[in-house]
Amino acid sequence: MLYPLASSLYHAFTKWDGLSPAKWDGLNNFRYMFFQDPTFWPSLRATAYFVLLSVPSGMIFGLALAVLLNRALTGVRIFRTIFYLPVVLPSIAVLTLWKYIYDPLYGLANEVLTRLGLPTSQWLQSPDMAMPSIVIVGIWGVGGSMIIFLAGLQNVPVELYEAARTDGAGPVRTFFSITLPMITPILLLQLILGLVLAFQAFNQIQVLTNGGPGTSTLLFMYKIYNDAFGSYPNLGLATAEAWILFVVIMIITGVALKTSSMWVFEENQ
């Protein structure tokens, strides 16, 4: 593990196309990245926008589904399977299907809007709608987080709900006073997983938009791939960018973990 880390750190300071031997280049990769690369800051902004949209929405929809499917209803196991199904399907096939759904001329999305009497959209071809459209695709696959939330909900002691009913608490008060505090460790886990996955999102951009229109969906992970294996391969620059991404993820997850003591419930509290 130490050798790959040390090797990648060394190559971040080199000029290297992957074919010829790497040459020491000092801080030029970082200097170019911060001050000359026209796509560096737009890709960071697009990544921040994607993270801020996708992580909270994924957690909210995953938790909402888990709460709905945590009830003793007829056929609830079938519904759990249906909502989990997108997680086990091949991601490339699912993303290709969504690309057809978002087709502005023949896609199902505009067909539904037309039948409802609503204005249609250019979806992935619109600079304003491309990123929200990608986030919607992610929400469609929240079955994985739903399962984790379900496990957390089923570990909440039944005695607490019985006591709440005795006190006359309604469903909303019970949820915010008992359910939500008791599953805060699960919320923290989902937050960390969501942040890491969002910062490393790649497949959806590769299949749906190739980073466009313009740089509206140019996520940083996709930029690293393009710089490493595009028309003019520059693995030295791509390695330096990978280290920047690593540092950003470490800082943000570190802040989330450090501040978790203020809102995560612990049994010994």
C-alpha cells in the first residue's frame, strides 16, 4: 500500500505521458492546474454542485423509502425488492436507458411532461438541467442506502415507541424525537459514504454527458480520466489532480467526523 502511494506522489511532480520515462518537473503540474488550466476551477465548481445536490437528496429519499417500507404491510418484501433492484442492475445498461429517457425529441421524460400539459426540457443538453438530470438518475438508485436505513430503523427499541404512544405523541413527533436521533449513527455512515461516492462519480458522466454541455457536468473525476487517457495523455498532471481530490475528500470527511459528536446519538450519552 505504501509503494503505490509513494509512487503516485512522485509522479505528481513529473512530466509523464505513460509511454516514455517520467521526468522530474517540480511544481509545474500544480502551477498549471491552479493558474493556467481553463477547466480546473469549473470542474471543481461542477463537482461541488453535484455533491451538494446528490448527497442530501440521496439520503432524504433513501430514508423516506426506508420509513415507508419499515411498516408491517402486506407485500412489503416485494416492494423492498423492487426498490433495491436498480442497485444490482449493470450501471452502464441503466445509464444508457436513462439517456434514451432524457432524449429531448423521443424520450419518455418529455412525453410524460407533454401529457401533463407541462413545458418540456432539453434535459442533458441544457446547461441548467444537465446536472439535476444526473442527480435524478442517482436518486432512482437509492435502494442501497434504503437497505442500510432499514437495518437502522429495525434496531430502534420498540419500548421507545410504546412510551411515545403512551404520552400521546403523533407520528411526526415520534419520528423527530425518537426515530431520527436513534439512527444518527446510520446518517453519519450514509453521509460519509455518499460524500466519497459523489466525489468519485464517473460512470454517469461518461455515459450521459461527457462532461457537457460546456463544463456544466465536468466532474473532477472525469477530468482526471480525460487528462490521463485523453487525446494528449498527461499522467503526471492527472496524478497531481488525483492527490488534490484525495486531500479534498479527506478534509471534508474529517470535518464531518469531527463535528459528528454534536449531532450523533451515542448510547452512553
